[in-house]
Amino acid sequence: MANIKSAKKRILVNDTKAARNKAIRSSVKTAIKKVDAAVAAGDKTLAQANLKNAITAMDKAASKGVYHKNTTSRKISRLTKAVNGIA
């Protein structure tokens, strides 16, 4: 355990940020799973609605620095391609 006051504060701040990042990552993963489930079921309208929510969640995560913007762009591209591929 740290003895210096600033080091103790950094530990607390890092824990807070890690918890925030974990919550954001979890919500993004949930949104992606909903899109994937709709695509697997072949429900285009539900997939498009879920895709819109997933894109919003991913963009917010990228703007907060949880995900790199290229990672977000790649994930959005793959999800959009999957949704557009539904017959």
C-alpha cells in the first residue's frame, strides 16, 4: 500500500476510472450482442434499431477514450455489414 498522500489518491482515482471504463465496455458489449442476436434471428427491423443504439454507445465510448476510434469504426463497420446482409 502506498504511503504518500498523492499516491493514495492516484490509487482511488484509478479505481474509479477503471470501474467507469468497465461499465462503458460492458454496455457496448451488450449492445453488440443485441445486434448479433437480431441478425442471427433474421429480424431486420429489430437489428436496425439495435444497430442504431449500438453505434451511439460505441461512439460515446470512443469519445470518452474507452475505445480507440479506429477500433470503434471497425466494430461499427462489421455490425453494419452484418445488418445489411440480412435478406
